[in-house]
Amino acid sequence: MTNPAIPRNSLGPATLTVALLVVALLIAWPDLAASPLISDDVNAMQRILFYDATLPRMATALIAGAALSLSGALFQQVLRNPLASPTTLGVAAGASLALALATLYAPMLMAFGGDLVALAGSAIAGSLVFLLGARKGFSPFTLVLSGMVISLWCGALSAILVLLNDRYLVSLFIWGSGSLSQNSWQVPVALLPKVLVLATLGFLLARPLALLELGDEGARALGLKLAWLRAAALAIAVALSALVTSAVGVIGFIGLVAPILARLTGARRPVSFFIWSSLIGAALLFVADEAVKMLAGASENFLPTGAVMAVLGSPLLLVLLPRLKTRHRMLPSAPAAPAIRVPVSVVAIALLVVVALALVLGRDAEASWSLAGFGDLQALLPFRLPRVLAALAAGAMLAVSGVILQRLTGNEMASPEVLGISAGATLGMAVALYWVMEPSLAVQITAASIGAGIVLAAIVVLGLRSQFAPERVLLAGIALGALADAIVGFITASGDPRALFLIRWMSGSTYMVSLQTALSLLGVGALLIAVALCLRRWLDLLPLGPSAAAALGISLGRTRFALYGVAALLTAAATLAVGPLSFVGLMAPHLARELGLRRALPHMAGAACLGGGLMVLADWLGRMLIFPYQIPAGLLCALLGAPFLILLLGRRT
């Protein structure tokens, strides 16, 4: 695998770094002008705030930005992957989840230091990603997709922790999103020496890492032990990310964008690449944090800097995307003949059995398992039926949307969750919730559809130039999804009481679904799925390639637009019921394909049955596993779906 070719820019890394620092200082000038450094008209309280809050926060931003950027540069240099970073590889999410678990359920572990807990979480998450990547020759696509799955899985677990600990809701959310707020020098003073030691070790590896440009055979011929070198460099990168996460929470995109900017501005050799990545990252996070303080005013301590960094970094990454040329390419291969062939009718019968069991099998007031008789069922149906119907409709819609996206992009890993479409629907729903006091179901579906449609349109525009190359589509989805999530983070950090409702809704709970809402959702789903089934000919012909499809009379532009529109509507309607995380849109199409359903019509029909059944099963398990407490169906499905996807990634050739 070769290093990504990035065109040289006339703007040097030093110029970029100085420009970013100047911007940060201009934003911070009002605070600096009123500080004891410049003004004599300062009272004792202002002096304390400046020396014990403002300066430590600035120092923390610079140290954390440099550490995360160096971590990303090491990942990219070792893995020869321009998409590698602590965020995209799931390392930061693993550390964050480990710290949250230890804080809530094993506080005695924190006595040994949060750094060790964060290192353990990062190591576990990173090991899973690297083990999967090693089986595929460290393919950039497989590594980033594996990291994203780990991140989503950790995010689902973190969401459950938040829901189960309402009293810590605000603090958990703000810390998890990356808050640089300080009230002493404790954090920067403790973080700086650790970062310096790791940075020194990283720079000592710069020259051996430069030999990787010769390829594995050439490096081995010079006596380089590649396994040990890569393991050492990756360990340093993981440790840098874990230390920062332990200190300030998850701050995304710095470790991805700063190294890309360093290469674009001319930093090629490992030593200069590491140096300028660190300096650019420090300046970038400094700018972002000063922007937080300027925009938030008195609420600066409640606005997470990590969310601001995602808002700034996502558009920047999208701008850089056309200039980022990767030579890695996933080669299409003919699908293997399925070991079994199951008719759609059998899948439909299995769905009916699952629905029936979800309605009649449950636990009574004494937590004992029981089958509801006719009399009991009449009393239970008003509670169980709406949830089952909503889960059924949402799962079927997500599954059909996944089939459409996978066939359109030619990418087996495409799904509403992975491509950020669900996050776009969530953003639309959040805006509707805060814009309209009590939005109706029609308003919610419209707002969610607009959000999903905007994300889809951006992915289409960004993917057309690369003919929907998996790497380009995936990176665009990551950036857009992170941008939508960051904006939702801003909204939920506002302190509005509706934030808790929004977070509960994002978890995919069907608690409060009424029969009228469930029937409306089922009707919308049936209509949209019927439309998708009518478009089956397009889905059969488009995988043949643009030339063949055009020769058969298909207008590629209109066809893609129509299919993407249907996928956006399906995703938006489903997200209203089960939230943005479920993985059903990824699992169901694969399961249908494994059952021998290859052509578009049986593929969509089978996936719809499987998706509906999976979501109904997840909703039933969520009600029964920890009875009388409940786990939202969307989160439970995500927890079950992530291991499935990891297994799938391990099997792919």
C-alpha cells in the first residue's frame, strides 16, 4: 500500500500555523486587553480568573491540540492511511466509554488514575480495529469502517449510561463532548510532561518510520523490524489520545484534519510532518476554544469545545476531500453463490411468528414468564401493539433504505447509520423540536426528511467526482454525520428541558408511541416501501455500471436522485421511531443476501421482513432483559449490530 498522494500547496505550514495563531489571538484580544498582563485596572477577582482559569484553559487547548495531532500523524504515517485518526479509529471513543464506566460503576479504579483507565479503553478499542485491519492488509477502508463501528457501539453504550444516570446528564454530556474549561493549573501541568515524554519517543521513531516509504521488503532488507516498529508507534499514538481523553474528554477531527493540512502545505518527511502536524493542531484547537468563549459568553463552561471542533473541522474536511487522492481501491468481486436459498415467504412467516411472540410472551407483575391468554391479551394489546407496530415499520424502512444505498453506491457497507443520513434526520428532528412547541407527526417527518435529504445530497455531490469510491463516500459520511451530531450537541447543551426528551428520543425508545402514531408510521412505511419496490428495475440495472445502465435507457441523474430521495424519506420516518443508531439498515440487507435473495425485488422484500423482525425482537428484549426497567430498542439493536458488523468485516475478502 502506498502513501496517499496529496498535491502540494503554495501555502507553507509555518504560514498556516502563524495565521491560525493570529486569528486565535484576535478572538482572545478582549480578554487579553482586560487582563493583568496589559491593563492595570484589574481587581483581585479578575486577576484570579485570568491566572487560574483563562491561562490554564489556553495552555490545555495548545497541549491537547498538539498531542491529538501528533497521535493522528503517527496513525497516518504507520498505517499509510490519510483517514486514520484517534476519532476515526475508535480509540478516543473507547477511552471515553472506559472512563464513564469507571466513574459510574467502579470509582475505585479512578484511584489509580484516570489515565490508566483511559489507556485500557483505548487499547481494547484499538486492538479490535487493528486486528480487523491486519486481516485485510490494513486497508484504509476496512480500518476506518471498523473504527467507526467501534465508535458507534461505544456511543450507544454511553447513551445508555446517560439515560440511566439522569442526575449526571449534563456533566457527562459536556465532558464526553470535550470541555476545556479549567479552574486551576492541575490539568495542563499534569498533562504536559506526559505528552512531552511520548512526543519525544514518537520523534525518535521518525527516521525508522521514514524507511516505510521503501515498502515492507525494502525496509526489511535494511534490517528494520517492522512489527516492533509499527507496534511501538501505534502504542504511542494510542497513549497520546488516551491521555487527552482522560483529561478533557473526546475532541474529534483535530487528529484527522491537522495532519492533512500539514501534508497539503508541504510537510512531507516524517520529522517535519510530526512537527507541523502538532503545531497546526495546537493552533486549530486554540482557535476553536477561543471561538467557544466568544460565542457562548457567560455559558462558555457549558459549551463543549469538542462539538465546536467538529463544526469547524467537518466543513474543512469536506473542502479538502476533493484534493485528497487515495490510491487504495476496493476491487469489486462477483458475489459468491449462497450456501442456502430461502424463499421470501419463509422469511415473512418467520416475521409473523416473531410479532406474535412479542405480543403474547412477556413477564407478569412478579417478573415471571407467561403467555397471555385471550382475556389478558385484550388488556395488554393497548400497551404492546403500538410498540410492536412502530418497531416493525421502522426496521422495515431502515432495511429497504440500506438495500437502496448499497446498490446505488456499489458499497456493501453503506447504510443510513454509517453514511450519516440518520444523523441528518436527527438534526432535522432537533430543529423541529426547538422551533415548534409541539410538532405533529407530519412536521417531524418533514423536518427529519429535510435533514436526511441534505446529508444525502451532500454525499451525492461529493461522491459523483470519484464515481462513489467507497473511501470518498465513507469520509464524506463521517464528516457530515459528525457535523450533524455536533449541531445537535450544541442544542442539547443549551440547558433547555427539551434536551432530555431529545436524548431519550435519540436512544430509539418506543415507550410513548401511541396506536395512532404507530399506525401512521406503518402506513407511511408501507407506502414508501411500495414505491421502492416499484423502482426495482433501476436497482437491478444500476449495479451493472453507468455505461450499461445508460445503454438500457436509464437516465442516471434522475434515477439516482429519485432513489436517494426515497432512501432519505425511509430513513427519516424510521429515525422518528427508533433513533439514529440501530445498524438494522446494515444488517438486514446482508442477512437477506446470505439467504440467497440477490435480485432487487426479493432482496428488498426479504430485507424488510428481516429488518422489521430484528427491530421487533430488539424492542421485546429491551422490555424483558432487565424487567421492570427497559432498554431502548434502537440502542439495544446497535449493541447487537456492532458485533455482527465486526464479524462481517472479518469474513470479507
